[in-house]
Amino acid sequence: MSRELAVVVDCGSTNISVSVIDAHGDVVAVASRPNRAHPQPGGEGWRVWDLEEIWGKACECCREVCSEVDGEDIRTVTVCTFGADGAPLNPDGSLAYPPICWQDARTEGMAGDFGRYMDPLEAYLETGYPPIRFNTLLRWIWLRENEPEVLEGTQWLMMPGLISFLLSGECSVDPTSAGTTMAVDMACRRWSERMLKLAGLSEDFFPPWAEPGKIVGRVTRKASEATGLPEGTPVVAAGHDTQFAAVGSGAGPEEMILSSGTWEILMLRTDKFSPSGSSYEDGVLYELDAQPGLWNPQLLMMGSAVLEWVRRRFYGGDVGYDAMIEEAKGIGPGSDGLLLLPSFVPETGPTRRHGTRGTVLGLSLDVDRGHFYRAALEGLSFQLRHALEVLERATGFRAEGVRVVGGGSKNSLWNRIRADVLGLPVSTLLQEEATTLGAAIFAFLGAGVFSSVEEAREAMLRPGPVYEPSEDRETYEELYRKYREVPEVLEGVYRGWTQC
């Protein structure tokens, strides 16, 4: 029986996956390959992406999933990836310089010394971004100062645009990716002339913007032979993965959204762009939503990377999470006095002013590995509440609940602790891959399968369990108060230690 299918190419930092999704939100085929950046000769800490390698793995995944479905059912294909990264393209379609990875260290000093270019707060108020070493703008400045020839006669594509170009032969840049460059006038959803001027660039350096859901081209014969996708399939714009996770979360207007994976991003979809000096100090980033007229204020935090650390250090890496959760369930709130504090991303988080790092307090001879795992879940949940309070203060939004998506949404104990620490209901989806779902929504929109994002969400997203606060809420309220006092105390300890 014929059905309508969308193919989503999701290029992540550690995995490249291709999923086939039907118009009911079911994943009918998926394939993945590992991904990694490579050292670039010439400087310590320089890292770049091998676009040919990425394309080759994406093609392998496409061929694999296309072999499992009827090609005549494929209506559309789209691409989403991480933000900030891109590369200049020569007129013949070749790369003028490899895509610099967000992990690259070459612009670290420039971020710390951004004041020599312009006032950092002034830049933040326009672009929604503070100076961070992975800002695309800083890479353009670096290229202008060190490799100026690669910026002449070329056109810049962000990573989703590069892969879409390989599929269709057409150049495009989407607003969600452009919004991660620190070069966009966020209030007006367009390039900032004065920010581009810092790198000696103008809007001519970029192809026209393609809003998510717009057809940017069609799969070429060459790309069809490489991927197994039917020639002529519409290639629809998507973009930065964070924004599509927000759409694919199914969050209501009263909910904040937590994308929980190796990293966690707490964000909301709002019709107000309201950066301020205090939100700058608190590390709040603003990005462009996938839909015009909306913005995504957000905070970036450590996530399940902390849990993986506990698993490696205390469980030998060979014990599954189900067994770890069962051990932690046998321990009461507060982990018998063990407190594990993760750290926000140092460049952006609200605790960066204290200069503190991840910390463990309350060790005793009675502590075992289950205590460490539960303490990690609690510490991450305290961090989440801190972030929620920061976002509420920055935006005036008052959350009535939190919608959790990603791998971390499947941990029922963690969700219960989150609900108790927040004092709010924590909702989930039955589907795990909100980013893929969000991208598929816009792919189907571009192909004419749905007439609106709202119609697509209604048809494709299925709500999962809701976790309400329990009788442990009062205990966690007291524990959270103690958690908030620790960074100020540790600040003095760290300063004294570094002076010894």
C-alpha cells in the first residue's frame, strides 16, 4: 500500500544518521555511521570536518534505508545538523577551505579579546550570542586575517546547506543555521551589516535565505546514483538541529523544552526577542526559531555525559543503565548526603562568573556507586532548575511544565527527580528523536503533504508519560537551596587554591 515518506539526514558530531519517517510519525527505517572531526595540520587544537567523508557515510546510510522502502513513496528529503560550522564554496562547487569544527581552538583567544572588535554586550544585544570560540563570525575574521584568498569569489554555506548542495546542486542557507553565526540581526531575521563588516564581508557572500519548509532544489541524477534517493525528489530546507527538536517536541505554549542528551539544552519558543545585560551575564543564548516570528532563548548544560562518566568510573562501563537505575531507586532523596554538582558550559553558563568546576561533596565510607549515580541525576536536575529560573528571569516566561525529548527523556527515575526538583509536571514523547520528527514536519510541509506545522504536529507526534511532583518535592526544595549556596562558597575555595 502506498504511503508518504520523508528522508531526514541528521549529521551529528558523533553520528550521521538517515531516517525514513512516514506521515504518522513512525520511523520505518534508520541507518547510522560514526562521525568525527579531524586534526588539521598547522596549529595546535585545530580541527576540521572531512566533507567528503561525511557525504560518503550519508550516502551509505541513504542507500541502506532506501533499500528497505518503496522509492515511489519517498516524497521529500531534508537535512539537519549542528550549528556554527560551514565552509566557503568555489564557483565550481569545490571547497575553498574545509569546514572548521566547533571543537576547534584557533579562535579561543579572539573570543576572550572580542572587545578589540566591538563591545561584547552590544554584539549580544543584536545577535543573541556572546563571544564564544565557536562563533562562525570569529572564524570569518580568522580567515580574513590568515587565509584571505578563500573568502574572495566564494560563497559561504552552513553545514546543512553543504549537504543539501551535494544532494541538489543548489546553494542555500537557512535562518536557523545563520542564527548560530553571531552575525544575524536577530530582531529582523536577516544578516547584520555591521557584524559582517567586522570580517570584511557583505550579504553577497551568502546565497539567499531559504526558510524551513522551502524547496531548495531536487535530487540530481549524480546524487540519486550515490544515495539511492529517487532523482527529482524535492530537497527541502531544514537546518540547525536544536530548532527542529523544539518543533518536534510537541511542547505547548506553557511548557519549556529540554533536549536531553550528552548535552542538555533548556529552551522555549517565544514571540519576544528580549536580550539584556543580565541575560548576557547569565549566559542566555538566543537563536532563531524554525518558524518566523519566534525565537529560542536557551541555556546549554552538561547532560548525560556526566552519567557516562559515573558509568565508566564506578561501573566499569559494562553495566547497563537499567541496572544502575534500580540501584539508585533504593537510595532516598539526597543520596545520603552526597552532592554532585555538574557545571554549565564554561563560556556561557550562569555559574561561569564563579570560576567553579564540577564538584563532589559529602563523601563518606558508606557511599557506594549507586549513591554516585543518584547524586548525578539529582545534580543535573538541580542544574536544570537553576537554568529554568534564569530563563524565566530573562524572558518573563512562567513555565507550567517541561517537555523532555532526546535520550534522557527515557530515564523514568531521572524524570521523577526532575519533576520533584522543579515542582512541575515533566512530559515526554513516545518517540525519542524529536529533532528528526521536527525536520520531517518541515520536509512534509515543503512537499505539500501537510498545509501547516500545526497540522503536521497533530498528525505525527504522540504524547508519552507525564511525571507529576511527588511527596519528595519538599525534601528536594531544601536540597536545592543548599545546592544554590555551593558555587558562592566554592568560588573562594578555588581562588584560594589557585593562589597557593
